Amino acid sequence: MAKPIKEDIHTEFKSSFNDTVIESLSAFVNTKGGRVLVGLMDTGRPVKV
């Protein structure tokens, strides 16, 4: 079984694409980088459609 991904200083989960995604992307660009995963709740589970 794959190890679950968790949020940390380089990984951020966003449930939808909105202004907070842009803020997170800007923060990562201005530091050491990272990834923003859209469509996931804070728990790492996919958002139900």
C-alpha cells in the first residue's frame, strides 16, 4: 500500500481553486518551492463531487 501524502512545509492541499491557491503558489515560489494539490481536503482525501 502506498504511503499517504501529508501536508508539510512543501506540500499544501486545496479543496478548490481560489485565491488561497494563488497565495500558496506565491509563497512556494518565494521560498524553496513546493507543491499545491488541488482537489484534496486537508486530510488528503479527494473532495467529493
